[in-house]
Amino acid sequence: MALQHKPTAPRHSAQDALRVLETVTRHTSGVTAAELGRGSGLDLERLPALLRMLRREGYVEQTADGAYVTGEALARLGSTDGREQAVRDKLQRTLDRLRDSVGAAVYISRYVDGEVSVTQYADSPATPKVNEWVDFKVSAHATAVGKSLLTQLDHAGRRDHLARHRMARLTSRTITSDKLLLSRLESQPPTVPVLDLQEYAVGTVCAAVPITAGASVGCLALSLPVEHAHRLREAADELNRNAAPVLLSLTI
């Protein structure tokens, strides 16, 4: 199975953020914004937004004289001791903030050993998560999560997945033709969120965006009750704009 390495906005932002962090870590006594711009190669219009994100996420801190130094979150994620739990905790805090920001339940999903797996999520009484009435592992054809993950595989990888999981009709909107689904996956722009408009469950709409880190296929998703479907595209765009911190936590 090969990956479809297509650029996405979150990946570009995360790559730019990593360049900034590399420059910060090289200057243990602190580095100014101007020096960061020269060291990372980023223009001064792009840099302020990245620095705001990195400060908010705790990856960098600003000293009294305005210089930037490494933050506590970067130190925790960079440590080999308890790193896995530190990553989960960091991702959970980011998901909680995203949930409140977009007003929807949000999820991280990975494609591991040929299967769809939702690894973390953030919901609340006001933003309930999807009722998993059919295992997500066997319903990738009907979910935004599954389709987003499948778009990141090559054609052979997609065919292999569909050959192992029958495309059952879950609602009247579910696509059950592998030819039609493969055609739609092939034409899906990598920078546009994948949508599920009541294909998995009546009463629920979802959207997902790719957050591929290295050889690991992943996505960030949200779900809304159908009565909030008018907010789906706006929420999905906001999710996409704010996916970089999630990808960054997975990459560091």
C-alpha cells in the first residue's frame, strides 16, 4: 500500500511551524522574531500567525525582552520518558479547544494495519459524538472519516480495503457501488473536507480533513446533528484551518 502524498493546508502549516521550532531550539538563550524569519526562511507576514499558534499550544514562550524560547509542551513531547501519554494529553487539550471552537464533536482517526480506528475524540452534552451503531472499521465507505482515510491511500490500497469490507447500505444515502465510490475518492481534492451527509446515520452529518504525518495516514473530523447541517461547511473549513496543531503534536 502506498500513500497519496498530496499537499494540504494543515501539512504546510505544520511544516512551517517545525521550521520555526528548529530555529528556536538552536538558540537556547532566545531568538527574536526577525532572527526567526531569517532562520526559518518564512516571510514576516506569515510568521506572526505561526508564533501565536505556537505560543497558544505551549511550544514556545516569550521572554520579558520579547525573545522566543522553547516552551513546556515542546519539552514534554521531546522527552522519551512518558512521551506517548504526553502526546495523548496534548492532543486531548487541542481537541477540547477545537470542539468548543467549531461547536461540534471532533475526532482523530488513523488507518492502522489496514483498518479505520478512531483514536481520540472530544464531545460534550451540547456536542454529542456519533452513535457508533455500525463498527467504523466496516463502514469506511459511508463515513467522512473512512473516506478521508481512503483518499490518502493509492488505488490498490483502496481496492484492497473495499475487498475486505462489504459496502453495506446503512441509510438511503449510502453509496454501495465500489465503482462510484472509487471514482469520487479519486476526484476528491486533498484540500477540501470530505463530507458525510447522513450516509452513515440518519440525523447526523460529518466532515473530515487529512492530517497525514510521515507514513501514517490520519484525519481530523467533526459531527453535527442534521438540524445543524447548515453549519457543516463553515465548521469543516474552520476545522481545516485549525488542524495544524493536531498534526504538529503527531509530528514532533
